[in-house]
Amino acid sequence: MLSTVGYGDLYPISNLEMIIAVVCMMIGVAVFSVVMNQVSQILEKNQREMGDPDRRKELDYWLLCLQRFKDRQPLAKSLQLSIESDFNFFQSNN
């Protein structure tokens, strides 16, 4: 038992019990922090190993879908450039 903060079934009464309860809660927080740090490092390592996915194919597919939506008419060049510019901005700042 690291700590009880629920129904009040067990609770410290004397000063010694309160000190022990506080120490147990601090240990619980420390253990939780260490475990979460390890999980975070594992996820970060996996992301670094896999590299950033190339989302350019997703943009090309999306633009193709827009053209199909317009009855296979090409998109206006200014609209396509604007979409690509926004995509590149999002990609570099994400």
C-alpha cells in the first residue's frame, strides 16, 4: 500500500502515522514519476528510430480527392499552391 486517498477506511491518527503516510505518498509519487519517465523515453526512442513519416503522399492523395470532387476538373493553381504552402508550414512547425 503506497497511500490511501479514497474512502477513509484507513487513515492516520497519531503524528507518527501521519509522517509514515506522507512518506508513503511521496514514495508513490516518485515511483510513478520514474515509471512514466521510462515510458516516455521508450516512446521517444521509437519515434526517433522510425523517423518522421513522409506525409507528402497524404497531401497528393487529398488533392486528388479534391479534383475528383470537382468532377475531375483541375484545381486552380493558386488554390493548390496555397494548400501546399499551408501543408509545408504545418509540416515544419508540427
